[in-house]
Amino acid sequence: MKDFRAISPEEIENVFHLVGKDWMLITAAGKDKNGKETVNTMTASWGGMGVLWNKPVAFCFIRPQRYTHTLTEQSERFSLSFFTEEYRGALRLCGTKSGADTDKFAAAGLTPATENGTPYVKEARMVLLCRKLYRDTLKKDAFLDPTLLDNYKDGDFHTVYVAEIEQALVRE
């Protein structure tokens, strides 16, 4: 990652803006339905960062029908990539097309890369290389505010992944 330099997780900028406004790509690797190694990415605007179990962590949410969910389940690691505004169209595409039947990287003009076996998107301005620590599926009976269930009319509750931020990298 010659174009990037490491920063400490404490130096990561405003998480509310990064995730909620800028969006991010969650990128994971695994095997496709034919057993071939593959990488996929998806746009997300739900998640966050903080400290849990005395570790810097990121958490993200993926619906079970997303192709990236399949790959994230297979993998020990994934990345979160953040971009400049010029990539907004690429992020829109990665949030509306399925990697199961579309090469989203080619369609969006993005380049998959790996660092220490963790896939990420080369054009990102910041990348978090993450190792999964915990996952669970959101449960209907755990919602205290029932109006939030409007997000799940099909009962497709997200899987939440909590992952240690092993490296935080910013473009130089």
C-alpha cells in the first residue's frame, strides 16, 4: 500500500460524517457458488466505530440476501473503504447492483487489491482493515422502538459484524 500511510484509529475523522454522509464500501473475499475465489464490495451507510473489549472496533450491518454477506461469512477479515465525493457514482452503483451477477469493480471503475490477505478498494482515500470478532443477527423481539421494524418489512434482519480495526490507512 505504497500510496497510503498508517494512522492510529484515534485519528479517524468524524465517524458520523464518514459513514452516514460519505458512505463506505464493505469489501470481503470468499468463494463463489462454483468454488472460485472472488472479491465483492457493497455500499453501506449504517455502522460506526468505537472501543469494545479494549480494542478499536468498527461495526457494520449487512442484510442476509446481499452477496457480500455470503463472502463476509466465509472470511475472517474484511475492509471498510471511504472515498472522496468524485466516487459518489461508483458508491451508488455498488449499492444497487449485485456482485453475484455483476463485476461491480469493473462497472464502477474501481480496483480490488489486498493487503495481508484482506481485500480493499485501491481508489479509497481511507481504508480500515478489519478482523471479525463477533457477529449476530438483529432480532425482532429485541427492538425497543417498534417503528424501527419498518426497515424490515420482509423480515430480512441485518447481520451485525463487530471487527477489530487492525490497520487504519489514509492516502498520502
